[in-house]
Amino acid sequence: MKIFKNSILILGLVMLQGCSEDKLDQRPDHVISENLVLNSVEKLDKLLTGTYNEISRNTYLGRVLYKRAAVKGTDFRFVKTTFNPRNYELIAYKYEESSNSSGSCEDLWIQSFKSINNLNLIINNIEAAEGNEAQKQEILGEALGLRGMIYFDLARTFSYPWIKEGAASQGLPLKLSSDEIVTERSSLGETYEQIISDMQNSLDLLEENSWAQGSTQYLTKSGVKALLARVYLYKQDWENALKNAKEVIATRGAENLMGVNSYVFEDYNSESIFELSITSQNSLGSNGLGAQFDFKNGGQGDIIATKTFIELLSAYEGDPRAALLEEDKEGTQQAYIKYINRSDGGGLSAHNIPVIRLSEMYLIAAESAANGAGGGETEAQDFLNTLIENRTTNFSSNQATETGEELKERIAEERRRELALEGHGIYDYIRRAKNINRPVDEHVNTGVDVANLDIQATDNRTICPIPASEVEASGMEQTEGY
């Protein structure tokens, strides 16, 4: 149970104590006095900062979750095997997951619970810590919101989607205390209840946004509302998804959507609601997110767009998203370069990581309304068209007029265009119970078994198994199907 028992964040302790990594390696976690971390607001705040950094690591949002979401869907693939892509990542792309060979799933599980354990330290000790009460409230609000976000990412990765069996499905082990040992899996209903509770409690504590440049590098009230909209969308609670999305839209408005002449993923752009700050101190270089899709200047560049996705981008005249296609390792124009290094350098992944943007709020509002919430299909069309108008130079020819299932499919297509490489991909298929169909001619010489190109949305390989090391150590119940 080492994952659950002793995962005090190493980086946070380094920041707090000034110890070298070598010294920490020589000293067991339980020897380090907790008072060094827990006795003041200032130190807990530093631990919170360290946790933001842990969330941005390559084993979580800094690469694994976003990359896995992309290659298990229809719109991206690995380059030909002659370029020697990472074998452990190919497992997800090939749909070859098993309980003993889960690719990068184990890394994601461990990294997520490292972050949760540190947030638990903050949540469980902030009240007794010495310091300013207003600062305590802010720290606790951010910590609760982040814990809810991480549990949500774990739930959509390691549990079957809500649409399959609803609340009765297998959920997660809910560890809510730093000294607690949890081996039993909750139901998916209980897992979502905890996620929503954390986020609602976070909202009660956080102040309204200032929207100052750079303020969205921290989880704000609008950031939590946006994440709640996403959670409710996955839970198919259309009314609450629409409610939270509309509240964020009311705060920011259509004037902050990027347009056909301003579609650039700069740090803290006008659509930023929550993004992870990447600096020269925590950049992962060629191991980070941006380098996975760009092979220039030493990048990996081992993920490229499929013809299916390129055709999707060509639907609108003047679509700025199509302009992100560049030359790839195979000599075609299928590299999708969304993440660009800052002009002053600092590594191939010297760019912030968007967690949630204003565009997604319009798409969540549209999908929720299309499923019967609020003003129904008319309102859904309005939200969708507001976004489309900012993604084409010929809106009159491309505006959404569909109804019924066609409208829902149009919204799903728009999500694929707009949110590509931002951690959605496979999740959007399985949460809607839509099968994954990948044409053979788009995956030639990639090493994928032809039998694994088309995958049913309910197939166990669309989600991760609980790591075998965890099952062996704790006796935790393995995911059904594995």
C-alpha cells in the first residue's frame, strides 16, 4: 500500500526544507517531521504550489492523460513504427491494455494519488495552522477544487462512463485523509458525489475572479464552475451542466472567444479559465506535452493527425484550426501544432497547459440544451453558432441549423475540432456510448492489429485497469473486464 500510505509530495518537501533530492532519498518519509509542513499557512501554501506542479508532470496532465485521450480516438495516431515510438504508450493506441500491461495507466494512477495525498494534508490541517484566516480559506478552496478535479480525471479514466450503468458502476477508492488506508472501491455514484461535494465546498470558499493577467494559473471560482459543468456533462445531469456553463459564460462572454484572426494558444489568452503554469524551472522539455506533437528542434513528434481529422478541419472556410497543421516526420502535413514554445525558449514544452477554456463552456451549454435542458434545441443552436461564427470566414454557409440527433452529432464534431489534444478524444466517445471506428488505410504500418481498429464504446480497453501492483498490495477489486 505504498501508494496510499507514504506519498507526501517530494517536491513540496524540497521547497519547504531546502533539502537535496539525494538527502531525501537517504531519509524515509516517516522520519520527516510533519510539523515542517503542517504548522503554518505559509508552508501549506507552498505545498499547494508544489501540488500544482505535480499535476503538470508528464505522468498526468503534462503528457499522459492528453496523449492517451488523443490516440485512442479517431483523430490522431502514432507515426509509422520505423520512427520507434514509446512502446508503453503504443499499448493504449493499439488497445492492448491488460491488468499486467497497462502502458502509462500505472504512472497516471500513482501521480494522481501523490497529488491527492498532498491535498489531503492541506485540507486536513489548514484549520489548525497558524496564519491569516482569509488566506486559509483561499488555500482550502483551491485544494478542495483540485482534489475534485483529480478524482474526476481518475473516474473517467479508470471507471466505465456514467452512461453504461450509472451510479451502480465501479468507482474509485476515496482517500480523504492523509493517514487513511483505503482499499475498497466506492460506487461510481459515490465517487461523483464526492467530486461534486469537493467542488461545491470549493465554490463556497473562493472569492470572485479578478481576471488579472496570469490569475488563471490558479483554480478560481470560475475555474471550479467550469470544471463542475464538465463533471455534470459526464454525469448527464444536463440542467446543472448548463447552469454552471452559463454562469461562466455570463462572466466572460463571447467577446473573449478567440477569433479567426486571433486563434493562438498563448499563455493566459482571452479564453483561459484554468491553465497550468509551465516555466523554465518545471518545463519537461522533450518529455512534455508540446514536444509529443512537434518534431522540430528535437521534439518527439510521434503523434500526427489522421485523414479523418484533417477532413473535419477542412469543412469551414477560413477555419483557423486548420492552420495549425504542419509538416510531420513522415513528410506530410499532419502534425497538429497547438502547443508552441515561448519566443524566449526554455525547452520544447515551454508553454502553459490549458485545463479548461471558454470555448468548452459554449460546447457544454450547447450539448446540455440539445439534450433537453434550458431552452432546448434553439438555445443549443445559439451557443454552438456563437462559437462557429468565431471559427469561419463564411458563417452563413456553416451555421448550425440541425435538430435532434443531427444537432448532437454536430456538437460532437465541433468538440473534436475545438478541443483536440486537450484531453477529450476517447472520453467524448465513451461518455456518449459511441463506438470508435478507425479506417484501416489511416493506420497502415503502425503496428495496430486490424481487429483492434474498431472498438465498442463499452469495451473494457477503453478505460484503464487498476494497476496490478495496487491490486497485489491491497487486494483492491480489479475493474470488471480485466
